[in-house]
Amino acid sequence: MREGYKKTEFGEIPVEWEIKKIGDVTNIINGGTPNTKVSMYWENGTIHWATPTDITSTKKYINTTEKYITNNGLKNSSANLLPTGSVLMTSRATIGECCINTVPMSTNQGIKAFVCKDIYNEFLYYLVLKMKDKLIKLAGGSTFLEISKTAIGSILIPIPSQKEQQKIAEILSTVDELIEQTDTLIEKTKELKKGLMQRLLTKGIGHTDFKKTEVGEIPVEWEVKELVQCGEFINGKAFKPSDWSNEGIPIIRIQNLNGSDEFNYFKGEIEEKYYIKPYDLLFSWSGSRGTSFGPHIWRGTEGVLNQHIFKVKINEGIDKTYLYYALKIITERIEQNAHGSAGLVHITKKSLESFKVPIPSLVEQKKIGTIINEFDEQIMQYKHKFDKLCILKRGLMQKLLTGKIRVKVS
């Protein structure tokens, strides 16, 4: 055992640290819902009333809610008014998501609130995040998971001195700020790219004369072409489970277009048309609106294409990157003409090929594609930084909140 450490149910922790129950260092407060049929409990309400949806849709701090209740609603229900700085945690269905309220707030019964007594609230916030898996294991219920006030209150946690709690929370807060700043950069760059795409793919670069067409107003020099004139849409192979193997070449499926690195493999002979190389243009003709459905540039390794995805073999005079962005900008219109439910849609090859896009000269296509792609590259860099910061945060939480790494306090 390391010098200055002691053995506990958490493993080795610093000798000065204590082990206490959450219920001993906080007051755990249940929430409640005023009768929804009584208008005086809700109309013109001024008291914030948080639900699990409010918690999961916010970040570290919460200062507003979708719904409000009145003083009468508060008095005539099991809801409680929580002081600023309470740690609010989802305890029903979704377990263990949390945030800190910066204004007085009430909650419904899907939230447990911790009003801190002998623990720093921001330190507790990170502890709750760290023990989410444990909370889920402690939850029960046949219809949906729920964890009780008693079960939460009996959980043991390691507690350093107040100064060390504050220092640990300060370090983790700094990483959180960097994560939030990076996330903001991603969203701002996406917005800039969206506006730029709309302008470049309809107005081009440096044009002054325009004409009206079936796809809107475009430069007079541009053409309008059906997608069938831009490339050949080759459907993937309908692999059977009996075709799958534990080795061989990866089978690229819809989930892989969404970032999953879990593959089935194929070992055997297959037609050349099904092979996919990095940076090939693909189009998922069956998938979820706004995510998998639509065009994708494949950024993975070589593989073979599964059904429900087209490989687009580009025709002469068409730039692949330009066509990718031209497809992106009309994907919503394609979805509107596709078959399926609100979430999952599919479109036939014939219908897809009939959609029209504006086509400039090959030189201008390449210029437009390059400009927009620079924004995508920037977004990818920000996302890479975001992922690295999230990994750093998880590692720091594991080490700082257990005392494996000590912080200097005055």
C-alpha cells in the first residue's frame, strides 16, 4: 500500500479522506407534480418546475425550465422549493443525469435533489456523474427504472477536505469549460457552413447574371441535371447472416455510416462493384431522417457494401465533393418524397435518380467543393478536440475523485 493511503471499499484512498453516506452529507429532497387539472396551480406560474427532460437537455447549470408552477401549486403538492446550488439528479427512467440550479427551483417526482450540508455541491456533481453506472444498477422497476431516496442516501462516497473538494471541482470545471467552448465552436462552424453551402450551391462564385429554373435561380452558365446524369447508383449486396464471418473484409452497414466501428465480416469472392474504398461517395437510401439517410463520404477502411446503401460511381464532368454537397442540400426534399414513417424512410433508385441538381463547370465545382470541405475539415478538428477533452475529463474524474492523483491546496 502506498504511504499516506488506506484500504477501503473503494480501494486505496488518502488517509485524511472519509467514507460517508450521501444521506449524511446532504438532504435528499423528492419532487412532486401539482394536479394538472387545477389551473390555479399552473397558470401564470413563476416558480421553475424541472422535469428529467429539463435536466437531460441542459449542461452543468440550469436556470430555466419548460414549465412553471404557482405558489398554490407548490403548497398543494409534494413539490419542494429548492435553494440555489442544489444538485438535481434524474431518478426515474433516465438515471443519474444531473446539473446544478442557479435559481430557486422545484422539480417533479422524476428528480431527486441534493441540498448539500457537509459536501461542496460542485464536488458532489462530479461524484454523481462518476457513479452513474452504480446508480443504474441500484435502480429497480418493471415499467421503468427508478431509484429510491433510501437507496441513494445509503450510497457510500469518499470525501476529502472542503479545500480539496473545491480544488478538484475547479480542475474538472476548467475541463468542462473547454469542452463547452469547443462544442460552441462546432455549432457555430456548422451554421456558417450551412449558410455558405446554400449560397455557393445556388449562386456560385462571382456570377452576376442568373436564370430561373426548376431548382431555383442559378447562374446563367450553369446546367440542371438529373442525378442519373451525374453518376451511377449501385446498390450494396444483400448479405445473409450465413455470409458473415469473424474475419475477412468489413461489411459496411448503415450503423457504420453513423460512426459505429462494429463490423460483420465477409470472407469469400464478391463482385468488384461492391468494394468500397476510403472517400467513396455513398448514399443511404433507407435510414433515419437527419442521420443515416442521405449522402456520406466513407472515411473508414476498405470494405464491401451492404444493401440499403448506394455506391455512387461519378460520371465524367462531375466532381465527387461537389455532388456530395449538392446531395446534402436536397436531402430534406428527398426525405419529403420518400416512403416510410416519421423516423425511418426509404426511396427507390428510380425516384432518387430523377431528382435534379444545379451543375456548374467542372472547374467551379471543384472550387465550391474545396471551400465547403475546408469547413468540414475544421468541424472534424474541433470534434477530435472535443472527444479528446471528454476522454481527459473521464480520466481525471476517475483519478481525482478517488485520490489516486492528489491536488495541492493552500
